[in-house]
Amino acid sequence: MELNLHDINANSIELALDRARQYRSLLEPEMAESICLDILNIDEDNQQALVLYILSLSDQLHHPDKQAQSKIIQQAIEKLDSEYRRHYYAGLLNERQARFLLSQPMSRSFAYDYFIEALQYYEQAEQLRPENNDEAILRWNSCIRTIQKEKLEPRRDNEDVLIDMES
């Protein structure tokens, strides 16, 4: 038996997308990621699979060893055919990175920067959003509330630290 990947049938893409969504909801993003890769292998521009792939990868960012996936996620975001979606999912990536950093004691000070970058993307997405689509606004508000709740502030520059140390 050869250990090779098998292609799925193009007619089964909708069912495969449903399965990927189901695995994400079951908190099994690795399975959802694998299914998305199977879909993208036969239909590389499938926008639903790209979105699920981005979400599945970003679901895994809370694992320290998965932080390197950010570049893969960014590459997938660039393949989205909607400027709105590219901004929205770039914001989501930055927001999820910020939330991961909040859980890391020595990295909390960097979370603010990622939240600010997420806010910039959400602001751009809001300007491009489809009618009656407030996803970017909802994410924006969540970021603002987290910044306030966690009392996050911009990092101080090294010069500020040196001045404080000399005082």
C-alpha cells in the first residue's frame, strides 16, 4: 500500500465544506484544515474553502508551536477575491494573534500592537462591507473592549525605559 493522498470528487465539494464546518464547530481545526486542503487541491480558487482554511489555521494559533502558520494564513488571505474579505480576515488574523499574546505572560505588551493593526484592517473592511454586514464593526468593538478590559497600552520605547531607569 502506497501512502499517497487521494483526490476527492469535485461533486463532493459542498459536502466536504459542510464537514469542514462541522469539524471546526467540534473544535477539531486540524481536520477542517485537512478537508480544506483536499478541496483546494482540486479547486484552488474555492472561496468558501479558502475562508474555512484561514479560520481553521487561525483556530490553531493558541498553540505556541503553531504561531509560524501566520505566513501561511497571510498567503491564503491574499488569494481571497474580495477586498473586503482580505481586510476582514487580515484583521481577524491580527486579533487572534493579539489574543494569543494576552495568554503569554511575557508577551502581553505586544498584544496592543496586534489589536491596533486588527483595528486598522477592520476599519478598512467596514468601509468596503456589503450592505447589512456588520461583522467588521462587531470585531472592532470586541477589540476595543478587550483593550479597555485588559488595560492595554502602547509599548514604551527603549529610550523611555532608559530615561526611567536613569531617574
